[in-house]
Amino acid sequence: MDLFNYSRRLSSVVHVGNTPLGETNPIRLQSMANVSTMNTEAAIAQAMKMIEAGAEYVRFAAQGEREARNLGRIRRALQEKGYATPLVADIHFNAAAANVAAQEVEKVRINPGNYAATPELARRRFIPFLRLCKERQTAIRIGVNHGSLSERMMNRYGDTPEGMVASCMEFLEICGEENFTDVVISIKASHTVVMVKTVRLLVSEMERNGIRFPLHLGVTEAGDGEDGRIKSAVGIGALLADGIGDTIRVSLSEAPEKELPVAGALVNYIREREKHTPIVALPAPGYNHLAMERRLSRKVEEIGGGRPPVVLSADALERYPSARFVPISFNTLTEETIRMLSENKSTVAILSSSHRNAVGEMRAAIHCLIAAGCDVPLILRRDYREDHPESLVLKAAADFGAILLDGFGDGLMMHTERMTTADTEQVLLGILQATRLRITRTEYISCPGCGRTLYDLQTTIARVKSATSHLTGLKIGIMGCIVNGPGEMADADYGYVGAGQGKINLYKGKQCLMKGLPEAGAVESLVQLIKENGDWKD
């Protein structure tokens, strides 16, 4: 890939009903229902809302054969109402349900971790499924989730990007043997660093093997509100900036139709870079885009030197009296400028860009500094003229997130006339939290809900936040069910997981400590658990 000039990765085409993806097709938008798949009328109504909000695929959970079969009824009812949008069945654990779903909808998502207890068992279950899909002209998504790898892959690789890629490649090899090409791939995590690194690694591995399947992008359990939007834009935006991604789903703990405008705005922003003025630059010698290692800079006061990135405003520069702040851009980086930045040890550079592909041009400047051995601390600055606050937040998260996840940046600055200094600071701190570079608030790993969720997720998230939002630095998972819950919140300090109708399990790390609690008092029990383990602060 070209680190500096935007171009979309050319993937193979996948036929999903009347809406193909990959190759030169638009980046497709999708969402997932959070009502029961057996509630046919509610499912139809919610699908219509998603489609009218911009969904090009609509996904439903199918826990078993009964739910998978009912998807056929939902699909036919939607078609009778004039909606031809393809439906996707989301399958976990149940290979028989996948076989039923393949006969009812246009696409089926399966998780390799649920098929792959042994290579022999994986083949015995997967090959008949592929042959059925080929016969029915049903596409599939191989969806690998961080935290739900098979025990065999965990024993060999641990819960790592390499294990996720290996799990995926094992199934792609079987697809190749069966000459099955209608395959989409997703590699998801709630940890943006893990998600981006794993997808980049997968793309590299596919290229090495001469295959170019399209990618479905998403940050799982991103949460709600501004934090959920920032986290999604950081992870998805960083990959879209690399030209990676053929369909996206923004996973918010909100009504599914609210995900679509966010996804659309993010895709449209990245597409503005198409056919931009070329950026002539070379990668720094020895640079590895897959490693995502943090650039080493010298320390000037409290900036650089491996410290967490700072958040600055124009007024805040005076807090650093011995630092000399020098504005730079790619076009001003002459040999003389680089020498000055290197020799004056009190200098901090403020890097900005007004290029249509600002991420590419800022990357080019940083690679020039790395190639010259210049260790000046770097403040990344972007100026925005936006009328809508949400659009501003998405653009800032996508731009800064891409560069921060590359390993670049010792601080952030942002100028806009639409936000107060305090609000701007909160957005930038949110971006640093989403990239795991600076933790300043409680982090909530909350799922968007689906047909498996057996409690009111949005109300519960609000109650948990109200009780715990002052616990700075703590990670709390709020998950709708035990299918994805324990795995996807694997790095959370505490977890609140649906265990059945009106029942909740509470976790400390990966260990379930309290099972089957009545929902009515579960938030209070979570608070007590945090207190008992010494993590509570008044």
C-alpha cells in the first residue's frame, strides 16, 4: 500500500443478493437488529427503519434453527413491502442453524472459533455448509472476534492478532479448495489497536497468498454517545485511510438506525481524498507499518520522551515556558529546518496540514523526520470548519486516530470555532483514550445489542455509567449475552453480562464471580463487587 496517497484496495467481488460488494462497488453500510428474530413484526419494522436510514445489508441474530427459519418469513414480508435489501444471519455455535439460514437469506456470518475445535471437525462442518451456500448462491462472512478464538488457536497463539489471522486463513484455505469465492472477512475487537493491527496483518497475509477477499470493518462494543462515535471512527477510520474496507458497521449501544448516519458520514469523509494532489514521499528506511511501534522522541518538559500524549490549546502553550513551539508542515521541512529541529533541544514541533489527504501528508512529514534521525517531539494539529459537532468529532477521530495508531504523535491540538476549549479538550482526550495512549475516564465496553439480548441495554448502560463514571481508568464491560460477552470484554476490569431472561452474571476480569443475579439489583451488586476488590473511589 501507499502510505501517503489514498487509493482504495482492490478486492474481489462478492455477490450478496442484489447488492454486490468489493471490487469497484461503493463501500456498503450495514447495521444489525436488536429485537428478537422470532418477533416477526418487530423485526420487519426495525429492518425498514434501518433501510430507510441507509442500510444496504440488515443483519439478524439466529441462535438456532427456529430463528434461522423465521428469517425467511421476515425476508419475504420485506420483499412484499418493496424492500429488497439483503438480509444477513448472524450465527454463533450452531452449525445446523447456519445450514438453515443459508437457505433463507442472502448472506450468513459464521465464527471460526465455533467450528474449529479440531481441523478435522472444522472441515467436516464447514465444507457441507460451503457447498450448500454455493448451491443456494448465498454469500458468507467469516467473522473472527477478539476473545472468541477456538481453544486450539488460543493454545497455539494466545489471544493475539497472529492467532486471529491464523484462524481466518485456515477457513479461507478451505474456501479455496472448494472454489468458493463469495466470501467477506471481518476481524473485530473492542480494542482499536488490536483491531487495526490484526486487519493490516490479515491483508498482508492475503496478499502474500495471492487472495483479495473484501473486508467488513467494525469496532465491537464501541459504546454509545460521543465515546462510541470516537472509538468507531478511530478504528474504522484508520483502516479506511489505508484504503482497506468494503463494508462497515458502526456498533453503537443505541437504536440500530442511528448507526447508519455515523457510518455514512465516516465513509463520505474518507472518500473526499479520492484523486487528491499526489504526495511525493518515501517511507523511512526500516519502517514497518504492521508493527505500529511508537516513535521515540526526546523529552521537552512534560512532552515526548515516551510520556502519554498531551492535549494543548493555543492558550496552553504558555504552560511550558522553556519549550519553543515551532509550526511545521510537510512543505516546510527543508534540510535546514530539520537541522534546526534536531539541534535545538528545547524545540517542540507543531505539525499541521491543509492537504485534502491530511493524514497522508502528515505521515509524509513524520517519515522525513524519522529518516533524518530527528527526535523532536511532535504535536499533531488539525483545523476544522464544521457546522455539525458530530461531523467534527468523527473527522477529528478518524484523522488523529490514524496517525496515533501508526505510533506517531506526542500531543494533539485542534482548532474549531464550533466548540469551546473545554469541549475540544474532551474530544481530544477521548481520541487518546480510544487509542489507549492516555486514560482519563472510565471506559465502557458495551455491545449494541441484538436478538440475543434479554434486558434493556440502553437503560442499563445509563444506570451503570451513573454509578461508576467517576472511576477514572477502570474498564467496565456491559454485554447483552454470554455469546460474545465474556470474550469481547476480555480486557475489562469488571463485566455485567446478560445470562438469561432477567438474569445477570458479574465478572472480575475473565472470572465469573456472581451468577444468575436478578436484574433489578444487579447494578448495585456490581458496585459492591468493585468496592470489595478495592477499586472503588468516592
